[in-house]
Amino acid sequence: MYVYAQASTNKIQENAGMMTEAEIETVESRADVITYTVLAEMEHFQRNRVVDFEVYMQRYLHGQIAFYRQVCNVM
């Protein structure tokens, strides 16, 4: 994420002579919004990934338990 923020800062600095102060503030504001949005999406994805992994593992382990109970009952 730092790379994108740094890239936008570099781009602003390169074009600073051609932009007004208001345009620079607008670009910085938009870059901040995008950065925070992406960070929020990454956090949301991470939380969902952890919860989904827990659910998948529980289902897998319950399936393993059921399978081995069935194997023991057959013998």
C-alpha cells in the first residue's frame, strides 16, 4: 500500500509546477480516499478469510471424525 501512496506523491511532485494549489490538494485528497478504501477492503477481506478458514477447518474435522467413526463401526 505504501508503494501506491508514494507513487501518487511522486506524481504530484513531478507535476507540481503545472498544477494549482487547489488541484494539488484535490489530487492528494483523492489519493487519500483511494488509499483508505483499499486498506479497508484489505481488512475486510482478511477478516472474512480468517472466519471462512475456521469454518472450513471445522467442517473438515467433523467430516474426518464421522469417517473414522464409520470405519470403526464397520470393523
